[in-house]
Amino acid sequence: MRSSLARRLMAAAASVAVVGGIAVGAGAQESPTPAGARGNGSVTPRAGYARFDRASSIKPAPFLAVEAAYQLTPNISFGPALTVSRGQTYGEDYLTALTFGDPSKGDTTFILANQQPVTLVDVGAIVTARMPGTRYSPFVTGGVGAYSLYLDPQQSNDSRRYTHLSTMVGGGLDLQFSRQAGIRLDVRDQIFSGYDRRRLNPADIRFQNTRFVQDLPAPPENKSVLHNFLLSVGFTFRPSLPTGEGEGGSD
Amino acid sequence: MTFSRITRRSASRAGAALGLLAAAGAAACDDGRTVVTQPFGPYSFNFRVVPDGRTIPKGTVTIAHTATDSSVTLLVQGIERLAGTAVYQVWLANADGTGLVKAQGTLQEFRVDTVFTSLGDLKPDTVPVGAAATASSFSAGGSSTLVVLRVDRASLGSNPLDKGLVLVTVEESAAAAQPGDSRPLWATYTPTIEPKALTFGRWDSNPANQYIFVPIGRGQISVRGDVLLAYDSSLSRPPVGYYYATYVIRRNKDEAVIDTVRIGELQAPDGTTSLRSADSSSVHPVVQAKSIVAGFNRVDARTATSGLNAGPTPYKDFADYLITLENKHGDEQKASPSVILRGVVPAPIRSPATE
């Protein structure tokens, strides 16, 4: 199963790389143009911190992302994006009870928190609108795609995966420190639809805890639409321009 | 600004960004696996409560038929002492319930005790309490109380053997002219049959509508930290005028009783609906025609401290867990002698390691 998951991840990454390469390659065929000009391309690997909606029952976790962008106009770019995160579920949202001993003579019940790692992969296409031509370039972005949630196969006894629609809105700031490279600060609302946190329960229904429910933290209400807050920093690379071309244009 | 300065600055910024990415990437590569054995809070100790039922209200009717006199003697025990003006009213009637009259007779209360014979052997004995009186009602009761009412021609004003039914009802006062709804004990008799055991439940003139109480049920008690939960099942529906309540007996290390703690009335599983009225009303779906399919009690030492041990071991010295059948006119601060379910509290609760 792990190799299967790895293959899928590699395939998704390869897809993004190919599309990104096309976008970047298209930019490379253009004559050298300033950053943000039409036909230019870029690749932005990002890393950050995802604070998932509490109703997702997934703890905050770091994530990695990569996206490619092709400049449709000096202000508008379009391209694919891949986001991967591996978080842990909240154990207290999935409590089980395990009883030891002889019930007729007295026994002991342990209430157990069940947590499992989940791999979250989001693939989509995004459109970004930015203010070009300055060293500090704010932007807004939005996109649509699909997210897949991979459960722990060891616990699920199956290579279980759930895929649903995801959308995204966000914004940020591009800090250009050369014609080819820059840093991106990015804030996003990654919106999952069709979510059901009950699917993440790693325990069999027979072991569900039914006692002391009033004294235990209540799991969040199940929601199908989740808003996840993603904060990231990325490194933007524009290979389409030879080094030194237009150097200092933004200084 | 020179080309070399720009290149150095760009290179350092790029290096910093890449380093940050690498660190975040390393953090994102979580290889943790599922954990299903992580205890969440304290564990709970559980024990069962099982039917006891040895002391539900009971008694006999004995007929004396001699040439000089005829009498009916009622012996009642296992009843709860009634509070206020409430009384157990004894009636005689025809076997079909017609012709009700108060069973005026000679009433004597006894305390059932254990004495030693001259040889030092134990012998159960009955010790009179107070003087005998002429009455047809009484309020005495308790686990060691025996009440005897002898009705003869002289006290009744007629031959008691002309009747065929002894009925004990619970009334607000001794002035009741007719039996109320709570009619817990009865027996029919004929001059040729003796003695006859009393039936406990609810008498009705139509035998098909009579309800005979059976002391059954089961349950499980769980104690986790400050909270005690009791889940009971399959209890008989209480006779009219009765309800279930829960008590705990606290004992010291020498098994001497320290205190009797009232937990409260039996509740429905929702934890908010009292089943006190389950004798006469279907206050909750768990109340069926002749049974209560589920009962519940909860004690939280953080909010209810009466009778509990102070400190981190609130249930220390809890020795016996009782579900009793209480008369609605009884003293709520005293447990009824009618113990329906009983459980022995296990040592980890009664004598916790943490004092």
C-alpha cells in the first residue's frame, strides 16, 4: 500500500512538474521579458503550516506544495498546484473502550484515544492575479481541484482513500529579489467539500466508547464543507530569463 | 548598486528560502503510525448489581376458627416506616373486593432480634415494641420490624371469617374511608385454608388487572475519577405508590456501617427524567407495562459532595450499592428495607491506593 501511495504521489508530482515544465518552457521560448510579462513562467515550491478546520479532526500539520504558473497576461497567471500534508487525527475524537476482567466480579475499562496519520494530497489548477513591476507584489489567488485523503492502511486493513472537490482562495505577497528568484508569503483558505470526519475513525463500531460520554470531550460536529487555513512561504524561480537580464530592474 | 552585491544578496536570500523549505519538508515527513492504545484519562472500575429481593414487603394471613371465636391474624414485615400522617390501612372484604370494612383489631409491633439461649446458642426472637393497641392502621416499618394485627369478632363487630380478603393499602391518613390507589399487599382466605402468604404488588378487584411485583433486574456500575454511573436494566415496574431509589452503604475497615448515602431516584437513561412516577405514569419510553427496561444514575463528586468522601477519592468506603423500592410516603433520608438489586463495591473503589 505504501508503494501504491508513493506511486500516486509521484505521479501527481510528475504531472505538476510536466505541466509546470510546459508552462515554464513556454515562457522560455519567449524573448527575455521582465518578470510578470506575458509568456513568462515560474515554479514555486512552498512549505508551510496547515491549520485544518476542527471539524476535520486532523491536527495542524506542516505541508509541502509546489505550483507552476504561466503568465497569461502581465497580471494574470495560471497553472497547476500540488499540496501534500501528513497530519495526525485528534485521538480524542475517536474514543474506544476496552474492558478487562470478568464483568460479574468487577472489571476495568480503559478509554482509549485513537489517532492515525493521514496523508492529504490536493491537486488543482489555480489562477493568480498580481500587481506586477514592483519588488513587493501583492497577489490574490483562487483555484479548484480535488483532495484525496489516504488513511493508514495498517489500521484500515485496506488501501482506503477518499477523493472530493476542493476549492481555494487566498492571497499573499511576492518579494522579488532578482529577476529569476523571489520569496512568496502565502495565506489560503483551502475549502474541502464532501468531507465526513467519521470516515477517519480507525476503530470498529464494536469498540466505540458509550460511557462517560458526558465527561469526555465532545467530537466536533460533522461538517461536509471545511475551511482550512494554510500559511506558507515559498521560493519562486523563473528560469525563462537568463541570469543578469534586466538585473536590478526592481531595485 | 553593483552586480556582485546584488548577486550575493540574492544568493543568501535564496539559500535562506531553500533552507526554510528543507526544514518544513523534513517536518512534513511524518512517519507516525496509528495509535489505538493511548489511555485517555483515568480508567473506570465496574461492578455488577444483581437481584437481592429478600426483603420486599411480605407477610401471612392466619385463620383461627374455634368454637369460642374466629379471628384473622395478619403478619407483615419488610415494609418501610411511613412518614407524617401516612398509614398502612388494613381492610377486610369479600373475596371479590366488595363489602370493604376497616380491619379493626389488636395491633402489636415487634422488633425481630437475635437472642442467646441459656446454652448460649443464637435464637431469633421477636421483642414487643410498645403496648398493643386497638387499631386498623399503622405506620411502623423497617428492616427488623414485624407488625401483627389480630382481628376477631369482638374487635371487628362481626365474624371476620365471613370475609375472604385481607387488603393493606397506603393512605394519606387513618381517616381514609375508601382504599386509595396504592394497594400493595393482599391475600384471600377461606375458613379452611391457612396460613396464606400475602401478595405484594397492586390489588385490583378484577384479578386480571392485579399486578404482582417480582424483584428482578440487573445493572452495572462504573466509577471513573469523580464520576459514578449506574446502568440498570429489566427492573419490574414498581407497584403504585412505590419508586426505585439508589443508596450506598459506607463501611469502615471493620465492616461497620459509617453512613447510608442516598444517590437519588432512579432516572431514565437521559439522565434528566426521574422515574419516580413510573408506578402510575409512562414518564419515559423505558417505562413499559410491567417493567422498566433501562434505568440510570449519575453522581459527580465535583458537584454533589453530600455523603461523599472529601478529596481525590470521593467513593472511598463505599461498600454496598443498593437499588431499593421506596414507598412514596416513606422517609427519603432512610433506605427502604426492600433491596431489589445489590452490588458489592470492588476494592479499587472502596479502598483506593491514593488517599
